[in-house]
Amino acid sequence: MTAIILAGGKSQRMGSNKAFLKYGDTTFIEHQVMMLSKIFDEIILSANDANAYTSLKLPIVSDIMPGKGPLSGICAGLKRAASSHAFVIACDMPFVDEKLIHYLRSQINGYDVVVPKSSRGLEPMHAFYSKNCIQPMYRCLEEGRLRVVDFFPEVKVKIVDEKEFAGLDASIKSLINLNTPDEYKKYCNND
């Protein structure tokens, strides 16, 4: 199965490319690649600045429609994916939790999207998507409906509530994405 790391954002609130923030002895994206390679046969990077990521030696796809946000990156990754389903994660979510990913994967049967729901709401940047989502995503992009969840009514979606996976170690923390320097300091203890 395939994992897609979304690294195409502008990182405006953080002030620098979030993928390359330090995480222990490595960077966010290097840590994600290391963790995801334990689970997935294929890892694709969705990024518009391919040169920044050549050292990772991963296949890199650029947005299907530039300037349209993460939905465009997910769509590009799904088109390139070798498998029927792909796990999508944003590069600013360093707390990868294998147990949660395996649990979400176990829920795929018959669904096009398997998305966790936390106290903040749906977490579409940490979810599984099938290739059946590509055409509905295209339609949304063409119509200017750019939220990742905008195509959900057109496919079979399984929402996995936080209560279902609350017993898994560190699973809730793995849904946190870090957008600002304050969030980075809070969760990564980098003073």
C-alpha cells in the first residue's frame, strides 16, 4: 500500500518550511519517511518544490492544479499511487503512530475514505483515500470547492471517532499538526 506525504504548503504561519523543522536528531519529513516505510511499500511526496526534497530519494508529484491547496496534492498523489488506497499525512504531523494507522487501515473494507474524527472535527490530513476519489476531487477542484472534505458526499466515507481508537498509545497526539512557532515549541520542546 502507498503513503502520500503532503509537503506543498507555503508554511506562512511557521515562517519556514515545516517539513525541515528539527525533530530530535532528524527533521519532520525524515522522521515521517522512516516511520511510514515500516508500514507502506511505497511513499510518494506531494510537493511543488521538488528540488528541496531530492535528498529523500522519493517519487515526487506536483499539484494537479497549482494553487488549489491540499486537495490538489492528494489528487496528484492518488493518481501516481500503485495501490488502490493510500494513506495521506501532512508533513507538519510528526507524531506518526503505527497503531493508529494500522487501525484506520483495518477499517477500509468497502470504503473510499477512512478518516479519523477528533475533538477538533474530521482529520482529513491523516486519512486513507481510494482511487475512486480522484474524479470527485477533480470536480471539486474545477468548481473551486477546495476543502478536502468537499468531495466526501460523492464517495463512501467511514468516520472513525476518537473514542474508537482512544486506547491506542499516543494516537490522539498523532493527529496534531504544527502550524506556528508556539505550537512547535509546545509539542517538540525546542526552546
